[in-house]
Amino acid sequence: MNKKITLITEEFENEQTGEKIEGITVIVDGILKQFLDVLKTKEPKYKNNLDIIQDALMKGLEKVKTEVE
């Protein structure tokens, strides 16, 4: 089983300020898609993949924050 998540990074420029901003795209396929599909059926609060990824990212960042403090 391949436990790999495909991420793509791109650089964007804010047209008003000229600031360079990194954009990150998550490709939802393979085992990640299977996992997200299971979560959506088991947890009604998750309406779509974006809801799950946002929740997981915020929870993960909180954990990383506590580990580095």
C-alpha cells in the first residue's frame, strides 16, 4: 500500500502589493481519497474533503506548535 500524498507548490504574486505568496495544492487520490471517503461516511460534520483537510491541518499545526514550545 502506497502511503504517499501528492502536493504541488506554486508561487503567486499579489497584484496590489507585489508580495510573493506560496500556494500549495493537495492532490486527493489513492489512499488519501479512500481515507477521506471513509471519514465523510463516518463523521457527519465533514461535508467534503476540504473540511477534513482544514481540520487536520489546524489540529496538526497545534500539535507541532506545542512540540516546539
